[in-house]
Amino acid sequence: MAVGRRWLPSLVVVALLAGGIIRLAGWQGVWKPVRVSGASMATALVGEHHRLFCRDCQAICRYDAAEPPRDGRVICWNCGFVNNHTPDGPIFAGQRVLIDRFAYAWRKPNRWDVVAFATPDDPSRPAVKRIVGLPGERIEFRRGDLVADGHVVRKSLAQLRSLAVLVHDQAYQPRQEEKLPARWQSESPASRWHAAESRCDFETDGNREGFMDWLVYRHWPGYAGTAPRTRPSPILDNDSYNQQLSRRLNTVDDVLLSCWTRTPGQRGRLAYEVASRHGRCRVELRFDTREIAAFRDSHPLSRLSLPRFAFARGVLVEVALCDGQLLFGIDGHELIREAIDEGVPDSAGTAAEFENTTADSNASRPQIAVGAAGVAVTIERLQVYRDIYYLPAAIPTDALGASEPLEPNELFVIGDNVPVSHDSRHWPQPGVPIDRLLGRVWWPGSL
Ligand SMILES: [Zn+2]
């Protein structure tokens, strides 16, 4: 506490200085505040929208005020509850953002930056999109992946985190209907996993080398369908923000599991597993030997020593299969980034396997699982995210995006709300000249 008091005057001075600099910068026109309109960057940045709490699980559901569901019912993205009625309540204003007008005065734009620029459609109205293609690149879209110059563009764990879409949050449990199956289930009646509402506990049996006891995730589709909402489904690219839009849905292979893990961390093993068309990848934390081992379909991928994190207090674990690579991190530190597929998907990504109104019948194989052996552990705040699924301009189409390389001064931009966004995929001249950028866009969630 003494240290805190000693530093307090300095902190006050720094805060005052920072406030003054921000005010000066605003006055000099470095930052320009604007409000987002339209749905093309949802759900990271939303325009005018409605909001409600799901009557079943209490998760916040937001949807486009310009295109509300026609039947007046909002389907919950988290639990699939269909009887959320559109409110007569207020329309919430679009997200307020700051345009940093000098962001590119000293450096070039980076891929994944969110930028504001004057559009060719209407130069008087600035648009906000994300940069996905850099000068000179030839951009394509294959099975949801972004491909530049014939190579899948690979995101870091931090980049994936910044644009992934939340599709399940264990903190929001449905309560209206009794006896719904649990989203996280143990695989056998003899399992030592106990899945409670907001946490999953594993009791050690003292068997360090014994079999891995698995807790598996069952995804619920979260869209209007004829099948029960609890029927296991692959993770699809549906989006609750524009749920009145009827279109074919695609299976999303690229997923991220995020969870809080608390364990004494002195013995036994913990495992996190994610599967996709690329294979089944597992990351094992081995407390006996203090190492992390990663596998793909039982073949070793990488091995490293286990850093000293505060496992007993709890750590944030993230594991993802994304862009043909395995990603793993603890407390925000990326520890594993291992390519598992060097190839480029051969499909354009338009061959959707699932209709909006049908459910999958072949989803019994769990895509995500957490395992334990000989270790006591509590897993909390389980969240599942999906990567953005990049589509060509129109469905169906043979086009793969820009067929010609971008000019040396041009960028390819897309809105995160891929099926709705009007962007480089649609314009006769796809590229946005760098000198038409108004600046980089910042908002609280981007920091
Ligand atoms: Zn819900």
C-alpha cells in the first residue's frame, strides 16, 4: 500500500498530462469522433440497433434496427431460445469510434487494421472496414479462409481474438426449460468430471498415467430451424445480428476455446483438444515433467517446457485451430503456433453443407474437448468463438474475389459481417487507394 501512495502523485500528473495531450490532439484534429452506421462491421462495431436480454439465458442479443426479424422473434445466439420478442424500446445509437487521422503518416497500413475511408459509391460518407489485402496482393476466398498470393493468411492468437465471433458463453445458462442437455458433458457415467452451471470440476483419482477423462462440447446451432435447438450441430457461420437474412450456412472449421483453468499444477495432465477437417489437435500440460506437448492425430507436433504461470490462482487458457495452424496460449502469451496444413483449400467456399432451416445429422463427433488425468482442476468461463468465414461477393458465384492483383498503392477491405457488407468484393475497382484512407479506427474494444 505504501508503494501505491508513493506513486499516486506521479500517476495523477501522468493522468493530467495524458488528458491534456488527448484534448490537444482532439483540438488539432488528430482524432475525429464518428458514430458507426450500418451493419457491415457487426458485431465488433454496430450501427443503430436493438438490444434485449434473452428471456432464457439472459445473454445480450443485439440486432440490426434497419432489418429486424420479420416475425418479431429474436433467436438467442447462445442458447437458441426462439421466443424473444422484439421490444418496442429505444433504438440504440451506433458505436462511437475515433478515427486516428495520422495513423499512417509514419507507417504503412497493416492487415487486419480497421480503417475509415471515402467510398467510391458515396465519397461524402466515410466507410469503416477491415484491411484484408495489402498492395500488390491477389486476394481469394477458399472455404472461409483468406488467401493472398496463393497462401492462406495466418492470424496470430491475438489477431484471432480481436475478430473472432462468440458462439457460446457458459456464463449464460438457459433456465426456462428444464432438463435441457448440458453443453459440456462427460463422456461416460464413470467420469470424474462434474459439470455444474458455471463451472466444471474434475476430481483426481490419483491415477497419473491413466486414461484421459474427457469433457466434451456440444454446439447448439442458434438459428431458426425445424430441429430442436439442443440438437448437436457443427459450428456454422450464422450471425445473430442480421438473423432475418436467409442464406446458406457454412461449417466453420476455425474455432477458439477460451477458459479459466485452476489447478494445483503439481502433478497429472490436462489436455485441450480441437478438431477440424485439418485433423484433431491436442495440447497437453504435463505437470509431472513440467512440459507442454502438442499432437496432431497422435503424432507429436511440438514440445516445450511449461512456463511458471499461477495455475493455483487460475490462468486463462486459449486453444485454437485457425487458418491451418494450431494456436495455444496462457494468460495472453502465445506459446504454440504450429502449421498443420500447408495446403490451400481447393473449394471456393460456396458449397455450403447446411441450409438455414436444416440441422446437421452427422455432428456426433465433438469438435472441442477438455481432458484431465491424475489432477484436480476447475474449469470456468468456458467460451467458444469462431473465426470470420470469408465468402466471395455473392452466393452462388464462381468468383473467388479479386482476380487481378491489387495495384501497388491499393488495399482490399471487407466488413466483418461478411454476408452483409458491401466492400472491395463488390466494387468495379476493388482496391481502396491508400491516399483515400481517412485514418485508423479505434474503439474501447480494440485497445
Ligand atoms: Zn439465450
